[in-house]
Amino acid sequence: MNLDAKDRLIISMFSKDPDISQEEVGRALGISQPSVAVRIRKLKTMGALHTQTGINPIKMGLHMAKVDISTNDTNELLDMFQGCPYFMNGYIVSGRHNLCLFFLSENISTLESIINGHIRPNPNVREVDFNIIINSAKPVVTPVELTPTKSEQPPCGVLHECGECEAFETKRCMGCPVTGHYQGWFF
């Protein structure tokens, strides 16, 4: 990927302010607005510039969890959580833990229920390190589907209904917004 000094400045400016106008970028670079538009389109096509809309979970009062996992099948776990509204992102990584997952919820006990009910019992999982994120050095923005498509089957593939789960009954878990068994305030 060949980026020149103007491309780097455009990326930096958008990183600081995603709503910056092309005219303002053009003034900073000493080029016309149409030239800025061409450069932005090129950078987006190359994958060098991407704008993401979402929420800042920390500012919203949500809790975030970082879960480091040692597993024999990283793709199985990534696939399990693709449709889960609580799932932020996942990374296949090197080291003792080969998978890093991020979740968000309105309470910590729901995050614990996800880990203890879906990840720890998995026979391919050897080790789990579950941590709550206290703060971030930079703002975290994550896309979130606040109106998930309803389904009889939970996206994680669990075989029981939330209403039959002790954690749900005792309000230690908010339940699944997809199945309608949900008692939280966020989704």
C-alpha cells in the first residue's frame, strides 16, 4: 500500500474527527475539495480509511469484557458468537491464548454467564482468562445492533431457553435479546 504524505494526513485528520469536512481537509493540504474527495475514495477502496458508526460502551454505562482463550478450534468459537448481540469482536492471536474475544453488557453477571455457560463448558476450550475492562486510553467505538432480528433459536446455539436457566431466573443474566427472553435495558 503506497501512502504519500497527503494520504497520511487525511487518515490522521479523519482519525481525530470523523466528521471533518472535505473543505477543511483541502485547506490543510492546500488542495481542492474535489481532489480531497478523489483521495478519500481511493483510501476507502484500498481499505486504508474506514469510518465506523457505533456506540462508546464505556460512555453508555456498559461493561466490557476481554476474554482470552486457549482452544483447539478458534473458528468454532468465533462462529458461535457471530450473531450474539453481546459480542463486540474477536481476534485469533499468537501466544498461549490463541483467541481474544470482547463482549459488552449492561451488567457483569451477564458477561460471567456468557463465559461460564458457553465458553468454559466447550470441550475444545483448554483455558479461559476473563477480565472486565475498567477504562480505555482512547475512545472505543463498536457497531451494535440495538434491534436484533428475533428468532426462536439463540444465535450461540445453546440448547436450552433462557427462561429455563437459573442465571436468568435469578437475574444474574439479562438473557438473549434475539429470543425475546431478555430483561435488560439496552437492547
